[in-house]
Amino acid sequence: MRMTRGSSQALNPSTGTADGANVPRAAPDTYRWALLLLLAAVALWYVLTLRPGHSWNDDFALYVLHARNIVEARAYGDTGYIYNPAVPYHSPQTYPPGFPLLLAPIYALFGANLFALRMVVVASLVGVVGAFAVLVRPALPRHLVLIGAALVGFQPFFVRFKNLLVPDFTFLLFLLLTLHLIRGLDEAHPDAKRLTARALLAGAFVYCAVSLRVAGIALFGAVVLYQLMRWRRPSRAMVVCVATALVLSAAQFLILPSGSGYTRQLADAGGSELAPERQEDGPRVDPENSGSVDTGPSAEDLRPVMNALERQLAKVRTFAIATNVLWVPSGELYAPQLSGGGRVLVGLLILVSLALAFTGFAVKLRSASIVEAFVLAYAGMIFVWGFINPRYLIPLIPLLFYYAIVGVHRLTQRSGRPWSAFAPVLGGILATLYVVNLARVDRSPYPTGVTSADARDIFRYVGRCTPSDARFISHRPRTIALYGDRAATSVSVRLLEDQPRYQRVIRDLRVDYVLATRNSLLDEVSARSPDFTRTYQNERYAIYRRAGSAVPAALPADCSG
């Protein structure tokens, strides 16, 4: 239905939609069929564009190892991955059990088949589109819901990121459903039992989100912030919701303690690769006066302040760069797949979309719901955590689209211009950008992934030519544990640059072997070390054995290299 200037209405502050019957809306049956067709198209697209194999990003390996342990009734944390306290940001000792539990039935049927396991990711993405429609439907006309769902379903970064076997999209699915359930707890409900049941279900979904990604704890902060924003005592239903989530989370912690990995990451917030690791506590010792404690002022005293300032500026810059994933499949500031004009267009589109999103957010903030509280809580959490990465924006991307649509809707209502006046320009820009991005989707196998010929060769050597109790150190230790069936720990560039500390790690963790990419810093350090001897190499990888480490009693004939 076409809106005229005289038919424009003001936004309803509680819903963000226009009052009156003149708002263009798809008919209910048409809307449902359109949404079902969209979901089918998203599912088909994601299945057909899955890349064979997997990158060396080895988060996936730990999830698969946990799923294997669940299927084979092993100890959950007995994965072969050795936590390295010198590299706390690489990975905690264990991951939450939610994603491995979803992978376990598929692992039981197909083993570590990556295509089959990634069907969980595809199903989650399809569910995200549906959950997004459910969440925003009360606040937007149906035709705008469909537009937003399509933007989310074919979002370029989502299309690229779906190749990784990680729980981000499953977490996003439960997050959107959780926000929908919690929002309903504030609605007047004549049936107390049904409201309590919804509160219990919402609490269970909060727990599910936390069990998928620790970032789900932002939901607890969102509930607290929401109550503060509303300046009122929490309702009985909200208390039941939070109590249910806390009880389930506490039970998980008691049954499957996660170790100190996440705690150390938070303690080193802002560390990652942005700043030096924290030093041991205690007074500063003057190196030129051995044994004496230097308590006088020095330029060195300003270093912590400067480091902290540098970390904060780095976070802001990295967060700004990461916003590129709104419209391009990469978090890089200058996407290499775009021309100069394309980069300008993307930059302008990002600025405009963020401005519209802030406008929409401001509109919704006047009658704040749990959704707005979560945006504030989550954004604050990832900024404090310090590890700004494009993937950490995944929970915010659908909500940014939602607020941008609310912002456009608000502007059309204020200007008195109908949506149809903006649709050709906006639709043309978005369609062009999406088509260009989607046409360039890479569907080829990973040339250097975990299923490449060189990778399979090196895993064969690890499994056949090293003792079963051998311990490795590598940049991708969890992949070695999965495909090589050997215990392994992590290393970082910073650790390699601090050789005394690196040698202590080798000694304390009883490392026997190094697996390095050829010509990397780890390869160079190992080749120069008198303590290590290269025992095998292929075109891409090399293995070094530490002096004094045991070797198998009878090596197969193909173990020379």
C-alpha cells in the first residue's frame, strides 16, 4: 500500500511502529510464505557455498574433541590440549559444553566429518533469520521485517564466517530467542502459571546462551541494567528467570569447571597482541643495583599509563575497523576485493548505516527494553575484555540492522515522505553491494587448510612417528590434538621473542616436539636452537624433536624426512 504525505503517522513510542491503519504491511499469509521462502533460500545458499575442509583456526578442534569425549564417555576436559599460562589468550583449557552437546549426535553418526558437523552452523544461521523476524516483528511492519531478515540472512560476513565450525551463530540464535522471551516477562499476563513457565523457559535459554559462549554472561548484566533503566523493582518473573539461569550455570561449573583460562584472559584484558603481557606483582628492581628496590620516580613509572592509553586507542581503532563487516566479508579497513570507488562507497554506507542505527537506537531507548539493555551491556563487555575481533560483533550485527531500519522508518515518518521515495535508491545500493559480495564467495577448498595434502602428511607423521605420550608446542595445538592424537600446547610470537621465558615453558610443560610452519619465527627459533633437531619436513611444515626426548622403539619406514 502506498503512503501519501497526508497519511503519515507518528511512531508509537512503545513499539517503534506507526500508529494507524495506513502503514504498509504484507498480508499475514503472504508474510509467512515470504519468510518461509527466505529461510529456504538462506539454507540452500549456505549449504551450496560451504568450503571443503577447514582453516587452521583451531577453535573448532577443541569443540570437536569435546564432542568426541561426550560420545565416547571420556572425561570432558581430556582433549590433549595443554593450557599454557604464558599464552592465556590462545584458549582456555575447556570450552562451555553447549556447542559440543549439539555436535555430539553428528559426531556419533559421521565422526569428525567437517561437512556434516557444519550443518549445525547452517541450521543455526537459518534459525537466526527466523528468530530475528520473531524478535523485531512487534516493532516493525511486516515488509520491513522481511527486508531486515534478508539483510541478516545474506550478510556478507556471515556468508564467509559460516565456514568455521564455531558456536557464534548458535549463540546468536539462542540470544535472539532469549531476548524475545525476556521481553515478554514485563507484559501484563492474567495467567500467573503461564508467566512463571515463560520465566523458567527464559532462564533456561539464558543458560543455553552462556553454555554456548561465555559472552552470554552479558545477558545477566543486561537484566540488571534493564531494571536500573526502568527504575523499578524486578518483577517476580524476572527473578525466576535469573535464578533459573544462575542455578543451571552453577551446576555446569560444578560438573565441568572451566579452569583459569577465561579468568586469565580478563586479567590480561587488552593484552592479546595489543600490549605486553602483565608482569609479576611486586616492587620494581633496579637492574643496575642488583638486590636493591628502586622506589624513586622514573620515566618507567609512566609506562603503565602509556600502555593503558595505547590499549584503549587500539581498541577504538580496531572496533572501528571491525564495523566493516556490516557490508563486506572482511574486517579489514581496506577490503582488498574492492576498488577505490568501492571502498569509498562502503565507507559512506558504513557511516550512514551506523548513523541510522544510532538514530533508531535513540528512538527505542526512550522506552528501553531488554534488547537495548543487552546492546549496552554486550558492547561494554567486549570493550573491557579487550579482544576486539570482527567475530565479536556478530551478536550486534542483526540488531544494528534492526536499529538502522527503525532509524529510516523514523526519518520517513518525520519527513512525511513514504518509504517508496527512498526504496529505489536504498534498494539499488544494497542489492548491488550484496550481489557483488555474494558473487565473489570463495567455494574452493582451503589450499593450506587442515585437509590439504601437506597437513594430512604432517598429521600422519605425528600419529605414526612420534611416541603416543609425546608433547608438542605449536601455534595450532588443538588441531594437533584432534588430527595427530598427541598432547600439545600453544605458543605466541611474543613468547618466542622472550627466549628465557620460552625456554622455561619448554621445560615446565615437558615439551618433546615442535610443529612449525616453514619460514615462520617458530621454525627459525627451532632451527637455531641446539636443543632441537629437525626430524621431518614437507613443503609447508617442519617437525623438530627436543634432545633427550624418547622416540618410538620401531619407526615405520616412511618416517624419514
